[in-house]
Amino acid sequence: MTTPLPPDRLGSRLAEVYHLLGTVYRQVHRRVETDEPAMGMSVGIRAVLDALHRRDRPSTVPRLATDLELSRQFVQRMVNDALDRGWVERRDNPEHRRSVLLVLTPAGRAAIDAVVAREHALMGATPGGLTEDDVTTTLRVLGAMRTALDRLDRAPS
């Protein structure tokens, strides 16, 4: 068993992770934008469709905005674009008259499934001989980092 890092060392090592994660995120964002004509959707629409796909149940714009940590206005614009393309549809919300429920249409499910399959194929070609343990550890570290940030967000100012 290895020894946990002391806070000062942990902080500097996790700062390296944040830096690399930011770089990877920006590269993925550029790749999606570059491939948008082939994929047929923007990064924003992809995020909304993916969130609906992962939830696997109807959702509202405010709930999606919270889940994605994006503004309601941005999510609403992405939803409007997805509605125009026939990828999502509105349904009455029995719990709230003004906040409609959004669901993927069959075309929306097919679109996000195709994009995700393409992304998985590209990511599957990642070199380095990564193991299941490597990926599990990465997810554990990123989850701990997110938990720390969530706590900061909830802490009184």
C-alpha cells in the first residue's frame, strides 16, 4: 500500500492534473468543432443530447443546466437547436405547467449514439497500454477533485 501524499505535494500534483485536463478538454472541444459537419452537431447540442441519453428519462431545461453546470439560457438555445433538428421533443410536465419535459426522439437517440460510438472508437485508439486499473484510478482521482470543488461551491462565502 502506498502512502497518501501530504497536502502541499497533493496540491501541486493535482494542479498538474487540472492543467492537463484543461488542455485535453480544449483539444476535444476543437476536435468536435472541426468534425461538426461530419457529426452534424455542435458541442453544446452534443452535451444536451448526451445528458438526456444518460438520464434516460425526460428532463427540463433547468435540470439539464444544473446537471451540465451551464447557464439556462445557453441550454435553452441548444435545446431549441435540437428541437429544430428533430432530435428532442417537448412533453407536458405534470409537475410544472411552464417547464416542459424534454425527451430524445428516435432520431436524437440515433444521432447521439452515432457520435458516442465515433468518440469511443477514437478514444479506443489511445496509445500507452492503459489498463482497467489505470482508468479506474483516473476516475477515482477526478471524482475526488470534483467532490472537493463541489464542497467549495457549497461552502458559505
